[in-house]
Amino acid sequence: MARIIVSGASGQFGHAAASQLLDMGEDVIALSRSTDRLADLAERGADVRAADFDSPEGLEEAMAGGDKLLLISTTMVGERARQHGNAIDAAKAAGVKHVVYTSLLGARKPGNPSVEGFDHIATEEKLEQSGIAYTFLRNSLYAEAVATAMAIPALASGHKPENAGEGRVPVVSRDDCVAIAVAVLTQEEHENKAYDVTGPDLWTLPDAMALVAQMAGKPIEVQQVDDEGMFAYFDSLGVPRKSAEVDPNGPIPWASEGMVTFGQSIREGYMNIESDDVERITGKPPRSLRSVFEQHQGAWPA
């Protein structure tokens, strides 16, 4: 049986993946900077180890004995290529044979302006050059983000500025992203391939907000703005524009340039991609956006 390393195992994605792998009887090495948050996985038989991708020292030891690595992209845009590079170097030194990486839908389409994607491109290229077998899981926009981070403030204020225009995106549930990752890690013949991880339908973000409004019984006015207008909106919330200005321990650990250029990439069609990879590989159809909204509706403002 292969030993499967799961990075970021204290995060939502990593914890869910590690838990499902344990349910399947797999041999799991769970990595995190916060190992105290992995007690439940340890109790179920996971080998819990401390690992920090900012500190290359100790990473090879943390991955020792692992055959496959689920490399979940970190959260610090602009720093991820370096962090992921440290992880890939350590995995290679530790003898890991296959890295499954959570990338971004459409990131490698020529001309894509998304700053979010630049780190993913660099990581994919590093893996291609590493000599380790790889699988790229190019995940679309999370439905859970639309259901919470977008829907809640839009319902609270009654309006939402949006620079994605009428661009379409196949919004996907995190559940389906986890499911395809687990499938790829436990099946054969996925080496050196890339999969587009998408939901069942293409949505414009204004249409997604209209569904939120309908389900909540509250109006949401989507205000179409240009990219500078979107920057101004985030400025008003106190969000730093550049990743280099972000305080990782501050109240807003992300930069608006990532969000604004992500919207631009949707508007310009870089995420207008249809794929059946989720159902083909997991054997189950991906969740609808409405089903994810129903799951999170209880957190919406009354």
C-alpha cells in the first residue's frame, strides 16, 4: 500500500482529503504547521508530522517514507511558488514518486491576467521539470466562496460591485475538488496528466447573485464596475492592493490584486471551460451551485 502525504492537513481541503483517505484504509502522513489541530486524524491512525513550507529545513524528514504527495496550494499569493518549490524539492529528496497538485482552472491559457494563476503556472512548470510524476487538478472557483464570502456581504448590503461582467465560470464545490484528489491518489494511470475540475454548469457571477437573492427573498443589486472600480471597493474595506503589503497575521490576509485580476480573467473568458473530469474520475456527478447555497443558507443574513 502506498503511503500518501497530505499537506495542509489542518485546512478545510487537506483535513477532508486526509479523513476520506483514512476512511478508505489508506496509510496517511498528515502535514501541518499546526499539528495540534490534527489530533482527530492522529487518533484514527494518521502519522502526524510538523512541516512548514517557508522553512526547507526538516521538510525532507517530514516527507520521509511517503510515496505520493497531495500538494495543496498555500494561501499567500506571490509567495506560493517559493513555498511550493521548497515542498517539491523536499519531496524529490525524500523519494516521493507522484505529486498531485491543486492548481487553477485556465491558469495556463496564454495571456490570462490572473495574479492568482502566476504561482500555479510556476509550480506546474517546476513539477514538470522535477522528474517526479505529477497530476494537476485545475480547480474552478469554489461554490462555497460564492455561498459565503460573496453572498453574505451582498445580502447584508443589498448590493455587490462586480468586475467579472458576463464572463462564465463553472463554479465547483470544494467537496468535488476533494473527491477527485482522493480518487487520483488512490487510482492508477493519472501520472503526468492535468484535469479541469469544474461544476456541472457555467455561471455568470451576476446570475449566481440573482439565485442568492431569489433563495433568500432579498434583493441584490449587482453593480457592474471596471477593474479600477473593483480596486476602489476593496480599498474602502481596507484591503491591501499588493501581496507584498499583506500582513499574514492581520485581519485581511489577502490582497485585492488577486481578486480583481481573477474577476478580469472570468470576464475575458479564461475560465469559460466545460469538463466532465469530475464525474469521469470519481464516478459521481459534481454538486450544483444551488445545492451548495442550500447547505450554507443558514449563515445568510435574515
